[in-house]
Amino acid sequence: MAGWRCRGLRWPQGRPVLVWDRERLSALEYGRAIGFRAVGERRCPGARGNPCPLDSLVAGRSTGGLCAECARLDRLHSVAADTIADDRRVYRVYLAWFGPGMVKVGITAEQRGDARLLEQGAVAFSWLGRGPLMAARRAEEVLGTALGVPDRIPYAAKRAVRAVLPGEGERAAEVEDLYRRAVGVPGWEDTLERLGPAVVDHARAFGLAGLGAVDGAVAELVDGGAVRGTLMAAAGPDLHLAVPDGRALVLDTRLLTGWELVSAGSEESAGGTTAGGATVPVAPLSKGPKGPNGSEGVQGGLF
């Protein structure tokens, strides 16, 4: 059976879509069954639209999904690395909320709309200002320091609270409070246009209503290993699956990047039966790494 090589998850028009080589797309729908089996070896898909020149192997547990050389190339041309000084696009500063007490300040290109917030798994957010890249970057740094909020939040921490989120009103209130605190910080508005508070809530787009506790997370894919279940929700790169054996699992789609995947139903596979829902390593759900911002499981660059 021929397979497609995965390139990860995107959020066009606010909907989760798996992307494959040759830019083929598979739209994902909540309440629908999905199933796949990994074949062969995980290979680096390349960076910035270019194939990996060495077709390098990539470790199964790597959420970066790139070999060292392609990761270096990707970072070199990233706005987040501050290596593109002549970027003339308009940028927006935002305030993002991921769970009680989990908020951050960030920036994104205005032309991307709220795509970056969806990619990060932000449950609610508000724009704060708009302007040139360096002014937006400065505002991000000034506000992050003044408000005492990080520029990154571990994905594991985001996963741990999705099933116990407060109501939409409480979420909005926390974002609005952060907005009021932000506008009280002097200096950042000198070169930015301030945008009024307007909280956007992504819970519906993510399918979070009624989401139950998670029993574990897929740790990695392996040759012949399969995953099968009903898609209950998606947030950022994560798919929340109800698998046939009764467990609720999270699959970080960054672990799919570089794998060739074939369809897997309830049939036997090289990794064993898929009747239980997963024949790949599954780990207990963690609360994220220790230390400032964590050392792994942290969202990628800002762009």
C-alpha cells in the first residue's frame, strides 16, 4: 500500500488540516475516525520549501522534525531569530491565553491573521498593537518583562489544562485584565498603533467543549506502529483522540513530520493489532519540563 509523507498540521481558515508532500491536504473533522500506520524510517523533510539534501534520518521523539543542517537553515531565515532586518511587513503584538495563569505576549505578521495563535493552541487572545517589525519586537520584550510573563509556554503544560478550562467569560476576563495592565506600561506605544481590546476565543475551533481528561500522549512513531481513534479535538499541533480501548490520547502531529504513513483501520499491522488504538509508545501526560520556559516540549519559533 502506497503511503504519503507527512509534513505536519496547519490551520487554514481556522480548521485543522494535515499537510503531505507535494502540498496535498487532508482536512480533519471532529467526531470522525482516523487511522494510520508508519512505514520505514523517519526522514528530514527539508526546510523553507527545499528538500533535505542528505535525506537525513530524524529521531522518532524529535518534535522539530528536521536534521541539524535543515534546522539551522530554518532558523537562519526565521524572523524570530532577528536575522531579517529589512522585513517591511506590518506586525501585530498579541496577548495569548492558554489556561489559568498561562499567558504570554507575542508577535506575528499581520497578513497571517490569527493563524499563529491557532498554531500555538491559544484558547483566547487579543491584539494589542501593530507596526514595524522592530517596534513590535521591542514592545514584546518590554511588555514581557514588565508584566512578568514568558515568551514561550511548554506544550505539555497547555495539554494538562485543556480538560479543566474555566468558562469563556472567565477566559475573556483574564485576557482583558492583561490588556489593561499592558496599556499601563510606558514606552511601548511610541512607535506602534494601539489596537483596542477584542477577545477572540478559539474553544469552538479547537472542539474543546466536553473534552475529558487525557490518559497519555504518543511518545513517538515506530516502523509498523499504528494509531487509530476518533478525533475529539485539536489545538495547536495536538490531536485529541478517543481510541477503541477506552483511553483518551494526545498525538503531537510534529511527531508525524517526515514519516511515510498509510491508512490503518482495525486490521492487523506490522506493529500488532490496531484494535486497541495504538501500537506505538505512549507516555503519561506530563505537566511540562522544569526550569525557565522548559528544555523540551516548548513551542517552536514565533514564525
